[in-house]
Amino acid sequence: MAYSTPGNALGNEAANLYRDHAVWLFGWLRRRLGGNNTDAADLVQDTYVRLMDSGRYPPIGEGRAFLAQIAKGLVLDLQRRRRLEFAYLEALASQPQAEFPSAEQQHQVLEVLIRIDRMLDQLPAKVSQTFLLSRFEGLTYHQIADRLEISYGSVRKYMLRATQVCLLAMDE
């Protein structure tokens, strides 16, 4: 897909795409989100913000496909974030009340979890799988090597790489 260079027309191209496709995009997102108007409206705005931040615009006639591609990524991000929030809240519910973190601490932990998840998602599949198998399924390095059909040394290398990424996400 070829993209035009925004130059001085940045505002005009975005405004034209918004005018021509925002209502359609809202309906498309609303259907994908099970009729949730609030999330659909938020993601319409986020789609155009991401579009303008990228500075990449579709050729004439390909606006809907281009916007839908951006919006699909945002829907996946929203769903991933909701799953993380749900899992975190479930884990919190099993904690004794005395150990329950404040609302601010909960928010901070969720933000870090979301950053870690995003960073792990950008790693090669075997690296993130290795990390998840170790940390969430409790498998040993040898068990991971057997399951993924990789060497023990690869497991060690992948764990180091994933751990470094997680530490970077926590420092942001």
C-alpha cells in the first residue's frame, strides 16, 4: 500500500478522512465491541490520533481499509488490557484484605503490566513463549526446552532477553 507524504496537508488529510469515514468507523468499531458506544467513540478518536502521529496517509479510495487496520490494532490492545485488568483483579481478590494495595498502587501495577505485555508482544514468539512458560506455568528451563523443541541454551538466552525487556518496561 502506498502512502502520501503529509507535508502541509497534515491537518487537511486528517480532517477529510475524519469527515468521510468517522461515522462508518464508529459503526464498525461498535459492532466489533458488542455495541459498546463509549469504547467505540474512544477508539475512533484514538485511531485518528494514531493516524496523525504516524504522518502516514492512505491513497485516495483506501481510507476505510487503512483506518480499519489501525482500529483493529487498537481493539486488540483494548482487549489485551481488559484481560490483564481482569486477571490482576482476580489475583487481588484472593489476597487478604490487609495486603490489598491502594487504588493508586493498583493503577501503577496495571500500567506496568500493560507495558510489559506490549513489550513481550514485540518479541519473537519463542522468546515470549519461553518467558510465559517459565513465569506463569512454572516450567523449568529443561521442560521449556522440551516443549518448544529448542536447546537449554536457547531457553536461557530467551529468558535473559525477555527479562531485560520486562525490566525496561518497569523503568518507563
